[in-house]
Amino acid sequence: MFHRNIKLILAGLIIATGIWQFTENSIGNGIFLILLSLVFILLYFKNEFILLAFLKLRKQDFAGAQKWLAYIKNPETALVRKQQGYYNYLHGLMLSQTNLMQAEKHFKKAVELGLSMDMDLAVAKLNLAGVAMSRRRKIEATNLLNEVKKLDKQNMLKDQIKMMKEQMKKI
């Protein structure tokens, strides 16, 4: 919606207005404005369009998620580094259904830029291992699966890892 620097400027202006309200003995208005500024600070670190795309993906609505991601015109300047990683991660998830070549590029870029949660990183590397396995790059796929195993602390991907290892034995 707004550029990331504009969000910080708006937060700063709202905080300054809140402090001014405190000095004018309007404590309620000052508290409200300080809390309102926290929304802009949150949206600096978590892009609203990426959050909405995640919500659409949870419902398996790939077209809706693509629509929300399309609102981000220039991700290199509009997003901070971790947000760029999630932008590429989401594109990779959507493209993994249709175009593995493009999905691999997006997943590699997401891993390079970094993802906040280990589970997201594990899913990205699991998809990369699947692409490597489909291209008969067994060593790369094995290395990625070992990394996924280390990242998957709750054993949520245990079945997928086991299935991929069985498929690699057939290659």
C-alpha cells in the first residue's frame, strides 16, 4: 500500500502527534495515537499484501494469492530483505504446481534472501530437493533432504522426507 519508508514516516508523525496530545492533557487521544502508530510499524516488518497472500494460500486459492502479490510492483525496493524472501517463497509455492523451472528459481532466491521461520525454509528446501530429484541430481537432492531433516524440528515433514528418499532409491 505505502512504500516502507513512508510507513516509518507516518508512524513517526503519529507518535509525535500522540506526544503532543499527552502534553495537552488528552491522555486517551495520546494512547490511541501511539497504538495506531504500532500498526504502521508492524506493517513495516510484515507487508500487508504478503500476509493477505498467505491467507489465500491457506484456502488453496492460488489465483487470489497471485492477485495480492501482483499489487507489489517493485519488490526489491518496496520490501525489506525477509519480505523479499517470502515474496519469492510464495511465488515458488504457486509455480510449483505448474512450472518447476520457474519455481526452482524462486525457491533458490527465497533461501538466499532468508526466511524467518525454520518450517518455511524446510518447505522451500524440500521443494528444491523435489526439483533436483526430478532432474536426476541425486547428490544435491540428498543434501537438501538432510538439511530439511535438520530444520524440521516438529517432524511435520517426516512423511514427505521418507517418501522422497524411497523415490530416490528407485532412481
